[in-house]
Amino acid sequence: MSNVASNAEATIPNKRRLAFQWWWLIWLAAGISVFLCGAVLGLVSGGGAPGQTHWFSEILAPSFGGREHVTILALGVDDSEGRGLADTIIAAVVWPGTGDIAALSIPRDSRVYIPGLGNRRINEAHSFGGLPLMIETTEYLLGFPFDYYIEVNVPGLVKLVDAMGGVDIDVEKRMYYRDRAQDLLIDLQPGLQHLSGRQAVGYIRFRHDAMGDLGRIERQHEFLSIVAHGLLASDRLAHIPKLAETFVDTVTTNLTVRDMLALKNVLERAGPDGIRMATLPGHPRIIDDQSMLELDAREVQQAVDRILWGEGATIAVLNATQVSGLAARTASELKRRAYEVVEVGNADREADTTLILRHRGSSKAAQQLAAALGVGAVTSAPDPDSPADITVVLGRDMAEDAQ
């Protein structure tokens, strides 16, 4: 695996769990495939229409060029304020044959090296150099190239919502904001209601609350998920021509129709719970009077290896002390570092020394885990029936360090 750039840095505290269910982007891609297939049928019925041979070649060609696995960069871009910032950045690896999907969400304010610009927030790469610079920056950070990209223009979804006939959203509170300079008026009452495209974009742009920009990001993710699911509803088929035309202005991708249909099938096979996903870990810092998340190159590489390439191990964390909540706190920290924790509980007996029991897999993963914890002796304990590859039994030495 390629090494992560040694000068990778980053920005912004992760106040709430940003490892959101990223698959709304995949559903959007699946939706595109449905509408483009509708366009194909329209070309066929028209007989001899321009591009007919091209469409047929796309459908008949093997998905993803027959590759065993593919890498995809998924972006949600908000240019409503004229800056073209990438609000949502997700790196994904898909194995079409096995149905496995892995995704790593990159916080938008992570401070990384942007080629030609130096160390800046990663979302600014799109603002300065568009999609090409965004791809180059993310490849430099993660250490591998992307085969495909999916870019969703968030404000462009306003037209899409109107083409769908609106969306039903449960507005969590009263939202009112006016900005005459931007010709923006947000005036929403709380409760479940049917929103037009203009109202929906107001919902996702509202940020004047306790959560600030983080609250806006969560609303944006919820909105996109609702739109993606709505696009696949059977009653939308009658609106395919209009929706397909709107998609041209909303989504940019190099995936073919065949690729997107295959992506939809992989997602359906995996299901939301079958996707291995995490948020890129980092450390809150104040840099140039701005709240940022500083990335550690080693932790980035480990997250890439564990989450995207499946080279890590599943972890069980057991408390072998009388310190209440020790296992839960340790598990939370491991998850923040992109470890996959599958079990948290109490050990059968107390222990003085923390043990790291390797049930299966390589010893490298267990040694890396010991280094991450700062304590613990690695011991081989083969157990094919264990729910985790590695079990961490927290002893009193861990409790003392936690105090």
C-alpha cells in the first residue's frame, strides 16, 4: 500500500459523530442509472437517435471494466455562496464480486497539503481547482489513486426537488433567517411538512443555531438521503425525462450506466449495516485562530489500511477493573482512531495488567493496537469462534493511566 504523505495535516473538532451513513451518495448514483436507462430507452424508441450506439456499448460492457475492486471519491459540493467548497468528502472502495463496500469520511475542514497551495483546509481544494485538484489532494493524502468520482452539486438539488414534486422533511425547530444580499429567506415552522426546492435548500443552509455549521451538515446529509430514496420510488418513473435532464446539472460522474447499476446491486447486497465505514481520525487544534483537526500521517495510513483495504482487525474491549465505564471510554477512543470495535463488556475476573489477546490474523495488527493504547502485552490466543479478531482485556494499569 502506498505511504501517506508525511506532511499531511488537518482541522476542526469532531463534536458529533461525522461517520454518517454516507450511502446517500451511492443511492444517488443508483438513481442516476435509473434515469439514464430511461433516457436510453427513449433513444431506442426514437430509432437511430444520436448516441444510441454509445449507450448500448455502455450497457453491454462489463461493469467497472471487469476490475476486482474499484476506488471512488464521492463529493457533495455547496457553491451557493460562490465558493464551491466540498462539504462532504468520502473515499470508498468497492469489491463488485464479493459485495464488500468500505468508506472513509474525511472531515471537510481537515488541514492537508494541497498541491500548489500548501497546507489548507481540504474543502478549499475544490474552491481553488475544482474537481481535478480535489481528486489530486485526496489522492496525495490517502496514498492511492481513484478510479471513479461522483460529485453532487447540493444547490442544484433544488431543481431536482421541484422536478420530484417536493420532499417531506420533519423540521426539528423554528427556522428563520433573511439575507437580502444573497436573496435568501428561510422561514420554516417545526414539524413534518412538504417542502419545495427553495424551502428545502433553506433547510440545509440554515446554520444559526447551537450546532452552527455542524448542524447544517447533518441536515444536509438527512436531506440528501431523503432525496436519494425518493428518486427510486416507483411513482417517479413517469417523471424520468425531466429528472434525467435535471441530473445533468446536479451530478458529475465518470461512472457509466452499467457501473451505476452494478453499484446499486452491490449496495443492496451489503445493506447499510454491511458497509465498513469510519471517519478519518484527528486531533482538535486552534491554528491561525481557527478551530481545526490536525491529522497524524501514521493514523491516516492505519485508517486507510484498516477501513478501506480491510487489513486491520475487529476488536472486543473488556473491563477487568472496578473502574466503571473504562471499557466504553476505551472503545470510544479506539473508534475515533478508526478501529472497528464489535463488542464492549466486562471480563470474568479482574486483572492487574492489560492483555491483548490475538485470536486470529496477523500479529502486526495486535502490535499496532498495543502501541495505540500505550499499554498491554500481546498474547496469542487462537479462537475461531470469537466475535472479534482481537480482545483487549483492560487491567488496572490502564485504569491508572486513565485517571
